[in-house]
Amino acid sequence: MSDIPAPASNPLYRLPILGWIARDLARDFHGNIWYAVVIVLTAIVLAVKTWGLVALGLTALALVPVIFTLLILITVGK
């Protein structure tokens, strides 16, 4: 056995689908960010095709804190 401790892995890396995307983004952010954006947009389109406007409304509701934070950052000047 070795005395070298195992590197602490991010708990996000253990998730089945999001884990490999998070690992890829951690390795090469600029090369894979567009790939992640395409995956998210495809998931939204498939959700809207499956559940209709309810999925679009829930997506907008989930993005409210993100947009609110973005507006605060713009106001502060960061």
C-alpha cells in the first residue's frame, strides 16, 4: 500500500450523467462549454416536446435566481 492519500474528488463527479460533463468542463472549460450548452438546450427542447409549455415555464422559473443574480452583478459593476 502507499502512503499517498487519494485525491479528494468532487461529489458532483459521482453523478451518473452530470459527472462526466463536470469532469470535462474542469479539464477544458473553453473547449467544452459549448458542448454543455448544446446538451442543456437539447434537454429543454425535448422536455417542451414531451410536456409542453409546462416544461418551458418550469425552466423559466428555475432560471429566475440566475437572472436575478446576474442583474445584481451588473448593477454593482462586476
